[in-house]
Amino acid sequence: MKYPILDAASFMHGAEETLSNPVKPEKGEKLKVGLDLGTASIVLVVLGEENRPLAIVREFAQVVKDGLVVDFYQAKVIATALKKQMEEILGVRLTETAIAVPPGTGSRDVQTHGYVASAAGLEVVRVMDEPSAANLVLGLQNGAIADIGGGTTGVSILKNGELIHTFDEPTGGTHISLVLAGHNRVSFEEAEIIKLDPERRRGNLPVIAPVLQKMGRIIADGIAGFECDEIVLVGGTSEAEEIDKIIGTETGKKVSVSPVPILVTPVGIALSH
């Protein structure tokens, strides 16, 4: 199968497959690399020519909060380890990467993201906002992309495929875990396990619904005053039970969840390289 992308769902499922079945590049093949410093994990993605998915590696991490790097040393350690792991998988040396940050991130905080990549041995050649990176996969022409990650809900509004407005607020999957921790009287780490357990998703919904409603209100505020045909959700928190219905109710818009939402932004970052 060749790329660029004609079918986002097939493309993303192909990228997801490389988590367990990486593909070695051809000799001399030009590579595209994306490093995503997320609130819940750090992800490194490599694509080959014609945007062919080759490999994805990731590591749980709590080194970023609300888009800000709060533990530079640990971020550097994890990013360096992921780079080494990827190089061993592919049999090539990686030297460059693209990165992305939440919309509205200040220049100093953008630099800190870049410093993490540099400390891991990767020269930053492109910096994007996260929802715009996601749209390199989705190709949305008119509407909004809401990137709901661990720490923030970021919104990008597009008109004729061009970015015209971005908005970001600090509410995401971490806040869901905090609510679950309080409700179940368990640690944050135990709440993360509860949140990700597919057998408990339906039962968690009444507890976390207020957080999902708040995300919907953030998105509604972000698109207010703009034409918006539809909203596409990306980011790991987009896998929450009935999140599309709840956000649809809060915004009054057609809402859908992207294919493999947890990987759309990291893969989009690599596409931008």
C-alpha cells in the first residue's frame, strides 16, 4: 500500500500495526521523524518515503503538564532511550525530527520542547501546533480538530483546509484520572489503570461525564463565532466512552472520533518533517 494518504483510517491502522510489527527501511530511504512530548507518554514515529509507516515506539511519562515540560531530565532520558530503541529497530541513525506543542504555547516553552529533542540527539527541523499536525493525517477542510490529550484540550479551526484560529485550555485525561482517583479512593496511578480498563469504561461514564462536558464547553468556546461544519476528536482521551455524543450535545455540532486517535497527532508530526 502506498501513501500519501487517501484513506486516513487505513493509514492510521497501518501505522498502529507498526507498534508490534515494525518495518525496516530500504537502503538509503529518506525518513520522516516525529517526536511527541505528551502529558501521558512520549512517542517517537518514523515514516519512510511516500509516508510509509515504519515504526512507532512510546513510553509512559509524566514529564509534561498542560503543554509545559516540568521534568526536563526525565524527558531527556526517555526521549534518548526511545531514539536508541528506534535506531536498533530500524538499523539506521536518526538525526532530525519534527515536534509539536499545544496551541498558544509560549516561545520559551516551545524552546524547552526543542531542548529535549536536542538533548536526545535530534535536531528540530519543524515545530507545529498539535491539532494542525493531526490535520496532516485527517485532511479536514472546514471544521475543527479538537486534540484532547492528557493535560489540555486544543482546538484548531480550519477553513478551506487552512488554519484560521487555535485555542487551548488545560483540561484532559489527567483530570479524568484525578476524578476517578477521588471517586474510588485510590492513587492516581491506580486510577489510570481504571480509566484504561475497557471493561470499566461504561461504569466510569457517570463519574467522568462532568469532565467530558467541561471539555465540550471548552471546544464550544473555542469555535464560537466561527463557521464550523464538524468537529473531529483526536488524542488519547478521545477514546472515552460516549465522548463524541457528550461533546456533540455541548457544542451542537456533528462530532466524530478519528481513527486510532491516540496516534493521530504523533503520526501527523512525522508527516510534517
